[in-house]
Amino acid sequence: MIRRTPTLQEALRFDPGTALRELDQRYGTDILLRSVGWLTLKESRASFLIEHEQDQTDRIRRFADALAKHCGTLEAPLSEHGLHILQEAILGKDATGLGIRKSPVFVGQATLREDIVHYVAPHFEDVPAMLASLEEFEVSTRGAESLLRAGALAFAYVYLHPLRDGNGRIHRFLINDVLRRDKAIPPDTILPVSASITHSLEHRVHYERALERFSRPFLRRYASACHFGELTTAADGTRTNFEFADYQDARAAWRYPDLTEQAFFVVKLVEHTIKVEMAEEAQILSQFQTAQERVKEVREMPDPDINRLIRSIRENGWSISGKLREEYPWLENQGTAANLIEAIRSAFQEGTINSPLPPTF
């Protein structure tokens, strides 16, 4: 359920397609297309950062490849077969626990003494039917109000938590998947929504609050039903001692969640991603391209050398390090060095525009 509150209706005035066309007009199609590869990798890296697994290089690349290959193109992403494809692409074919779970699951945190429960997902016997209903909703609403669909599907999915592993990444994958499937954004575009979430502590807090809009009141009602008993092995091989006593009573909450606030969060998240994250990325790439051209006017050299000089001088506060002078002895010429610094600095200063204020969540 999503209630059309005045606040949500106002937020829905934002059109991602129009905002992306404005970026295209400002920076050019070439700049935006060149940034797609980096933005896809950035989205993958940020998604793992949310999962506290930012140093998993191979897994980051694997998720980036899954985004590029399957986003908006998988015929039935929420079917058991579709989820298996996504889970295998994200976790790897040899990962443990592929497929729909057949074990109880809770979201929480581990301490030295005990596990702390933050949320309980539906009983595994109810998952196939609930997942089928979610898939039916996805198919029947395609093309209708994509931003609301993205919010509803992404958060309904993560509360269902149908897999043993990879639920969080697929939850964020679905935002891009819906927008691309509905043609609300171009087919070659990946919005780095996870990067927006990790952009600042404030944005991460907004994301956590959106998740907790359902999970926190749910747990308040059912905290006394959560127990840890004897360790057993579930049908899918999961070793668990978690028990939940009120699955029957909680079914209505899982089936009919109010996702109004979560939908509002997704709308504002997408707006911030395009207007701030993608605009800044396009701006930096445009500045870098201008710097490359201006360096060539000072001295002709291979592109890798040009890129090395630009990055080093920019990161070194518009000055040439001793190491750089050792690599390029011709930088000992003060006039040439000064011209090189000015060529690079001017490209980044002249290309700077005032970014719009971040949307208010």
C-alpha cells in the first residue's frame, strides 16, 4: 500500500528522464556514455560498502557485470528462476545457499554474547506464494508510475527476504531494474543509488530510517515472539537456533505493508542521484577531457602520461611532486612546468558549476 500524501505527490513531480536529458544537453551524450562504465562500478562498490564488504574486489566486479547484463532485461526478475540467475551472477555459481530459502531468517546484529534481532522475515513456507504475488504485481503494473513501482518492489522484496544471501544487493538492483524496464531512464544507464546512500552519514541515516519504517514497529509488536533455542539444520542446510512464535499472526503485516515513506525515499534518492551524483561525475569527466586537450597544447605525449600528470598535479594541490619530476625530467623547466599546471588547473576551475542543492528527504 502506498498512500498518495501531498508530500509524495509533490516529490513525484520529478521526472528522471527529463533530468537525464538536461544532463545530456549540458555535457553531451559522449560524456554521459563514457561515465556509464564507471558509474556501474561505483554502484557496485557502494552496494558492498552498505553490506560492509567494500574490499571484495572480485565480488564488486561481479555485481557490476550483473547490473550491466541483467538490469531491465531479465524476463522475470522476481520469479524463482530469475532470482536464481541474479543470485548466481552476484554471488558466483559456486556460492553456498543459492535459491529460495527454506529456513527462518532475521535481520540483526551479532555481539559476543548474543544476536540482536531487528526484523523477522516471513516463514519460508509462505515465501513462494508471497514472491509469486510480488511478481504478479510487478508484471501487472509495468510502465505505470515507475518511481512508485521502484519503491514498492525494492522494499517489499527486502522485507520478504526470500534468499539466504544477496537480498540487500538485489533490493537495490531492483530500483534500477524497474526504471530501465519501464523506460523511465535510457537502457544504457545505471543510476548509482547505492553511492548516493553512502555519500554521507546523513544519507545513510535516511536509508536506515526508510528500512525501519516497517521493521521497527513490526519488531515492537513481535519482540516477545523471538527466541533462540537449540541449534538445528534447516532443509536448505542453514544452521540456526532462531525461532519465531507468531508467523500466523504476522502474515497480514507482511502481505499488506504500508510503503508510503519508503516510496518517498526512493523518489528523493533517484532525484539526488541524477541531480548531484551523476551531475558531479559528468562534470569531473568533462573537466578531465578539457585538461587532456590543454596538456597536449603544452607538450605532446601519450595519453597514459597525460592522465598520470593530470591526476598527480590535481591531487597534489596544483603542484608538481618530486617523484613526478623524477619521472619526467623535462618538468625541471620552470616555464614548461608552470604552463602545464595552469593548463590543468584552468580546465577544472573553468568547468566548475554550482551543483543544485541536494533534494530534501
